[in-house]
Amino acid sequence: MDFQLTPRQRELQARVRAFADEVLKPNAAKWDEEEAYPEPMVRRAAELGFLGLTIPEEYGGSGIAGPIESILVIEELARGCANTAEIVFDALLGPMQVVLHFGSEALRKRFLPMAARGEHIMGIAITEPHAGSGATDMLSRARVEGDSVIIKGTKAYVEDVVSMSSVLVYVKFDDRPGAKSIGGLIVERNRPGFSIGPARKKMGVRGCTQANLTFEECRVPKENLIVPPGEFGKLMAAFNLERCGNAAMSLGIATAAMEEAIAYAKTRVQFGRPLCEFQGLQWKLARMAMQLDAARLLVYRAVSNAASGFPSMKEASMAKAYANEMGVTLTNEALQIFGGLGYLRECPIERHVRDARAWGIAGGTVEIQLNNIASELFGRRFSQWPTTAATPKT
């Protein structure tokens, strides 16, 4: 068992870290304060080849990155700017992986080259106003009419709406309960009947705008159907990889907070000596370092074991749940070390605390990941559906 990165992986990691330190960090607070989409940085990331790392050469990418390299890139970018990292994360491990693995050759040729050049960002729409963790309760419907699929419904909490050119929509094709009727298809932004609602104000990662999407008899070509109803498991397999990318966001944000806290503890003097000389602070930082490394090892293990291209549900859920909780804990501990300064908007720790909180909700809540882990432990799937109808009280 080798815990060392290869020379090529270290070189890639160093290249991304330099970009994060030199370009992203100086601008991250500005994009957060202005709630501005970091378009120049996403364009620069594309020029540096970061967006095409997982896309094969025949589709315009470099094809040099597998899951572990993608995690390294996302982690380093999130250490510099969570907003830029989220866009790159979606490009590397999001819907484009569904296109690559399950899309037709026509869809691959249509979308992947543009994605590699940074000219096409694809969002993802699963959640609805009344269907969050219980995604199979979704009300959005699609029907096939000749060579078209017609969609009607509303999706909620969709990220990156300013930048996205299309969206991978999860929708039901009939009224069967559960996941058997759910499929996935691509809807381009300019399709008639597709509209984007007003931006919603968020707590963190504020440069990536979030809004609801409405589909009112929206007609798309039938060839945009990537995963037909009855094959929902394919979408979930791809989602396990995306969940590891989510965990890498937590790693990067927590690493930034850890580095800030260590630097501050070296220079902040109280009672005549630096904070780092107080044993209580030493223990706090030591525990933070252990938690960060434990989370990193869980994430790296999950993606390293992804022999088929996608991690197992158990390992992905363990990585995501632990990294998400670690990110919240560690950034809050870093704020405590900074004291009153950490609570001010002028301090980057305040932003890290807000940015860290998003990832335990996005991509499947921590609680859903724990359900997944328990299902693997007991060798069965625990249904969230009631086994018998509730009896009303009289």
C-alpha cells in the first residue's frame, strides 16, 4: 500500500497550488463580497488545461487525470477560492462524467470539447421544492413524443446558473413510485419553455449563483436522453464520484483555515508569548491536523479504489460525511483561535466558516450518507417509505 503521490501527481498539485496562491487567494474575498461569478479565473483555469483533465484527447481534453488527480486539483483550488473550485469541480467530476460514461457518441462529440475549452458549463438539477433528500418524491415529469422529450416541472437550489450553458435534469417519466421511473437528460439553456428564476441569497460560496429552474412544456431532442428510466443506478454510480469531489471541497477549505490558524498562532502574542507556545492551542491544532488527514485519507482511498471509474457507495459516503463534518468543525476551531478578529468579514476565516457549511447539504446530506453506510453494514437497503399507511388519530 503506497501513500505517496507519483511525481506527475505532485507536479500537477504544485502547479494548481501556485495558481491558487498567486491568482485566486488575492481575489477570493472580493468575489465573495460582491457575490460575483469569477469568470476570468474560470477562463484562466481552462487555458491552463484544468477543465479538460478528465476528458479524453479524442474529445478535446488532455485525458491525463483520473479520479485522484481530479481530487488533488479541486482540493488545491478550494484552498484558494471556493467559488472557482466549485466550477472546476463540476467540470471534472460532475455531469460531464455522465456524458463521458453513459452518453452517446454524438453527445460526447457535442459537449465534451466545449467543456474542455471552458466554453460549456453543465449544471445538475435533482432537488425540487418538495423533494430534497427524498429525491424519488420528485414531481417533475417528462413524456416522449416522437423524436422529442417534453418536460414540465420545477427544480430548486440549482448551482452555477449564471455560468451554465445546459443542465442535466433528473425527471420522472411515469408515476411509478421510487426510482424506476427516473431518467436523466440534458436541457440546453436556450430551449423554449426553460426559464431560470431570480438568484437566491446564500450563506457561503456566494460567487456561484443559485436559483430555481422551471420547465413549462420544454421540448428537447430525444437524443439528449442520457440515462433512460429504469437505469437510475447509473446516475447514482456517477454521483458517488461527484460526492468525492464534494468532499475535496471540504478538504481544501479546511486546509486554508488550518494554514491561516497556524500562521496566526505563530505571530499572535498574548501574555508575553506567541499562542503556539500554549499547550491548549497546541493540542487544538494537533487534533485539527489529525482530523484533516483522516478526512483526506478517506477521500483518497475512495477514489483510488474506483476501479470502474466510480467509487463504491460505502467508501464515497464515508469520505463525504466525514470530510463535510470535519470541514465545519475545523473552520470553527480556526475561528476560535483567531478570536474576535476571526468573526470579522475582513478575516478570511469568517468566509471559510460560511463556505464549509455548504458541502454537508449539497450532493446528499451527511445524514443520507450515514444511511448509505448503514445499508452496507447490514447488507440491505433501508427504505424511507412507510411500510404501512399511517393510522390517523381519533
